[in-house]
Amino acid sequence: MHWNDWPIVCWTLSTLLCLAGRRWTDAFCSACFAVYTSLDRMPPAAAPAQLKWAFALAGAAVVVVQVMKEYRRYRNSLAVR
């Protein structure tokens, strides 16, 4: 294993830990970034660029939605006070 492969291992381990803890959105996000990272290591002819960026966009969209939900909860909790 090369040092360049450690991000793939970390994303995959993160996905498995999230699945074990039943955190489905975190697991989906980690899986998307793991697939993106592994497709990024392949030669351009082996994996289409659109597929690679689709996984990156899906993972980023999940992160943005989660942050927006937390912000809305925070804003609503301030309004209640």
C-alpha cells in the first residue's frame, strides 16, 4: 500500500463506522467521498470524469444540507428564547 492510498482507507473506515453507528447520512457522505477518491486515482480512460464529479457533488450536497439543518435548528432555538 502506498501513502497515497490512505485517504481511501480512511474514508472507507469512516463509512463502516458510520454504518455501525446507524448514522446513515454520514455513511452516505463518506462513501461518496471514498468513491470519488478511488476514481481520482484511476487513469482518465478507466473512469469518466462526470462519474467522479457526480460522487463529489453528491457528497458535498449532503454536507451542505446537514449544515443548513443544524443552522435552522440553532436559529429556531434562538427565536424560542
